[in-house]
Amino acid sequence: MNRTLSIVGAGRVGRELGRRLADMGWRVHTIVTRSGATARAAARSVGDGRPLGRLGPEALEADLVLITTPDDAIEAVARRLARLATGWLAGRVVLHTSGALGSEALDSLARLGAAVGSMHPMQSFARGRRPRLEGICFAIEGQPAARRLATRLARQLGGVPVVISGGAKVAYHAAGSFASPQLLAVIEAAARMLERSGFRRRQAVAALLPLARQTLDNFERLGPRGAWTGPVSRGDVATIRRHEKELKKWPKEYREAYRALTRLQRRLMGR
Ligand SMILES: NC(=O)c1ccc[n+]([C@@H]2O[C@H](COP(=O)([O-])OP(=O)(O)OC[C@H]3O[C@@H](n4cnc5c(N)ncnc54)[C@H](OP(=O)(O)O)[C@@H]3O)[C@@H](O)[C@H]2O)c1
């Protein structure tokens, strides 16, 4: 195939997708960040691509421009690229990887004839980790040519493409937030409570992870109601009150989150 790719914004997602696409035969044309040093580091990490410390028209010479900056920069980057364009962009595809934004963030490039879309892997990319992409959902939306390429890329990366409407993206991304960063906050709160109860950090983590993993495993096999255990599921009101009384000694966010999650359990699991 040997098609060419520019990456604009090469952090956790840009580098990982860049590496994988390069392995799949894409030639990385340029890698753009906001400084020469980070662009060079990104090019080393991807193993290909000309590093650029600022946006230039060269970024638009590739068949695919992948914008992997933070969400808040995407629209401005697209506008800047549109100003740098020296001609009509028909035949080019521009994709961003934001979960919350739709392809309208790339309107300025669409007006020049580029096919625009978004491709969001529902996965957590942390620095220093190579996340699994096999079996991962990739939410895809945008113009037909952009959707077609994104769908092909998602499959080649081992993922499962799911086409959604631009209007559904905020809800889609909020759902992902529940399953990842919000879940992380809940687990970390639990770990800190155990630490303050006398556990060493390692013991706290070792105590909680099997519980959390078994719960997810039960959820997968039995569904939410079958997996539901704990005082709310049993109607142990006195125990819940004891928890809430104890949580008065903790920063107020612990008690607020506990209460909100108790109400959410009742609403979702029906008691
Ligand atoms: N991390 C995840 O788990 C995850 C998962 C799925 C989707 N996403 C989405 O993927 C996108 C990137 O997220 P990330 O976590 O990879 O972000 P990140 O690690 O913070 O990386 C962002 C990159 O963009 C560069 N950058 C920032 N502003 C720029 C600009 N104006 N022009 C050019 N480059 C710029 C930064 O480099 P310099 O600071 O050196 O310029 C950095 O390389 C976001 O839309 C995010 O919502 C993230």
C-alpha cells in the first residue's frame, strides 16, 4: 500500500498510532508538535517521519493527516492548516482522534475539499504503556471517504469499527469517562482509605484489584443485576449509614461520591 501519513500532535495517542501504522506499511511523512525537541523525540519513537516544531504546509502533503493534539487545539490546528494550504485538498483525508468532538471541528479543511472525520479508540493510552488495540471499539464518524478509510484503519489495527453520528459523540465519550478516569478515581479513593486504615500501598492495591477484576468478570458473564453485591443490593440500610457516618471524617468528595454512586446503583439496578 505504502500510503503517506502526517501526524499533528504526537503525544500518547499520536505516537502509538504512528508506530502501529508505520508497522503496517504507512510511510510517515511529517510529525508536528510545538517544539523541535518533542517532534524529534516523537519521530524517534515512531521510527519514521520528518520532525517539525511548528505547523507547515508540508503536513498537508500526505494522503492522511492524523490530528492527535489535545481536543481544545484541534479546531485551531485545522484552521491553521487551512490557511497554510497551497491548493485544493481533494483526495486528502483528515482525521482527529477526539472522543467528544465530531468532524465539524475540521470544517475549515472540509471547505477546501478534504474528506474529514474522526476515529476514536475506546482505550486508555498512558505514557510508557503499549495499550491493547485488538478487539477495541473505534468510534468513527464524518464524511464517507473519511469513514471508509477510518474503518479500514481500525480493522487493520485489530479494532472493531463502530460508525456513530457526530451528535452522539459527547454521550459516547462521557460513557468512556465513567469506565476509565471515573473508575480510576473510585479505585484510588478505596486504596487511600485502606492505606489510612493501616495497609501498606502494595497491600491496599493487592486487596482491591482482585475484587474489582472479579466484579468486571461477573458483569461480563452475568450482567449488571447478577453481578450486583454489597449493602445496597441487600438493602442493608444500617451498614450504608455506618459508611456515610465514617465518611464524614474524610474529604467531602468521598461522601458526595459515595452518596451519588449509591443513588446510581438504585436507579440502575432497581432498588
Ligand atoms: N490518552 C488517551 O487515552 C486517549 C484515548 C483516545 C483518544 N484520545 C484523544 O487523542 C487526542 C490526543 O490525546 P493524548 O492523550 O495523546 O494527548 P497528549 O499525550 O497530551 O499529546 C498531545 C500532543 O499534541 C501536541 N500538541 C499540543 N498542542 C499542539 C498544537 N497546537 N499543535 C501541534 N501539536 C500540539 C503535544 O506536543 P507538544 O506539547 O510538544 O507540542 C503532544 O505531543 C485527544 O483528542 C484525546 O481526546 C486520547
